[in-house]
Amino acid sequence: MLDLGQMCSQGRLDKAKHRKRGWFVTEIEKAAGRRPSQMLLFLCTGNYYRSRFAEELFNHMAVEAGLDWRAVSRGIALERGLHNVGPISAHALEGLQARGIAPQGRERFPAAVAEEDLARADRIVALKENEHRPLLEERFPRWAGGVEYWHIDDLYDTPAGQAVSEMERNVADLIRRLSAAGDGDGAE
């Protein structure tokens, strides 16, 4: 198998492009000849707290459940996160650590959603319908109707511990639904 440097030098991967977009691991898997995972895209406003927690938790739980799914997360309106300091919310980190999960993307800063992110996703979940549906209708109208909307409040409406527990329940339910449907059961 080729290593990362060989794949990039042979033009099989554009390292900078894929790291920037957040799809790099999947591209390595494709170049290595593995069947790519199904992609779940979590959306929230700033890609700082809710979507980042959901992404990390989903990826952890999907591996445990043997699902061939991988989540990424993006923000619909990063410009609204004026008070977001650092790459990821301390509340998201604390919630993950309390569950024994070492976040894989703790150094990644929030990323804005692009049309190609939406097109690439096999499934899209927005964390708060009354907040995110209008943003999607305004910025990505053709995608707004195909999104699964949850009802997870941000910190200004719900304490972090309560919201994190609600996200955990929703992610666990999604894992159960994907498993029951046989979506990405890891079979080759």
C-alpha cells in the first residue's frame, strides 16, 4: 500500500485541498482501494459546539456499532459565532471527555458548509430546525427539504449538560435506525 506522501506525489491526492475540506481520511481510503464510508453531515450555526459534539460522538458510536458511516460537521453561518474562542467549544470537549471519548478533531477550527459538502453527504442532520432551516432556505435552498432536523437548543436557551444529553440520545437513536436499516453495516 502507498503511504500518504506517495499518494500525494503521484497526484492521487491533493493533501492541502482535502485537509482544508475535511474529507482527507475518506480520500486516503479511496486511494488505497477501500470501499468508502457513507458520509453523514452535521450542521449547526457556527460549527463550534453542537455539530462538533454530534460529529465526534457519532463517529465513536458508529465504530462501536460496526457501521460503515463517518460524520463530518460544518457551520451554516460562521459569522454569527463572534464569541467562539478556539477550535471547539469547551462544553463539547467536556461532554466528550465525560463519555470517555478522545476528540479526533479537537484542533480543527470551525468550517463553513459549501455546496460540495451537501452534495457529498449521504445524509444531512441540522441540529435545530427553527434556527437552521431558515438559514438553509436562504443560503442553500435546494437542500433544505432533504435535511433531517433535530431540536437541540444552543447554550443561550439550554444548559450545556442538558443539550449534550439530548444530542447523545438523538445520536444513539440515529445509530439504531442506521443499524436496523442495514445502512453501512460494514459488510464488504
